[in-house]
Amino acid sequence: MDFTFNDEQQQLADALRRYLDKQYGFDARSAVIRSEAGVSDAHWSAFAELGLTALPVPEAHGGFSGSAVDMLVVMQELGRALVIEPYWATAVSVEALRAGGKRAG
């Protein structure tokens, strides 16, 4: 499998890295961890604005039908920044719902 990022994937990685470098430093992450919710609505909103929440969703349902390499781009940057929001669990849930819908339909 070729893990060389295309231009769009590199732009996504760069945009996500810029956001995380500016908004998700040690102090910001610590504040989220200490919060009652344990996750940040502001960060989830930013992830949505960057298209991360639509990435694993099929185009037929308003998403981007992201590939495994697209997801790698995101997970690499989220891991680099030690993001605690449950992005991967959410993405896997989307896939499970999609797969379940195929069987039911």
C-alpha cells in the first residue's frame, strides 16, 4: 500500500497540524482532561470545520468517503498532538452503522 500523501491529504495534515499546534497544547489538553465532560465541544467543532467528522461518512450520506490513507493522515496528526477526544471511536462507529445499514436494507 502506498502511504504517500496526495496534495489534498497533505493540505489536510498541514491544516490539522496548524490547528493542533495553536489550540491543543499541553495546557489546553490538561484543561479538557480536568473538565467535567472530559472532551471539548470547541475542539469537536473545529474538527467538524476541518471536515474530520465527515471524512469516514459515505458521500451518499453527505460525507467525503475517506480512504484508509485519508484516515491515516488524521490519526497521525491527532496522535502526534495526543488528542484525547474519541475521534477514532466515532469514526469506527460511523462505519459500523454504515455496514449495519447495508445488511438491513
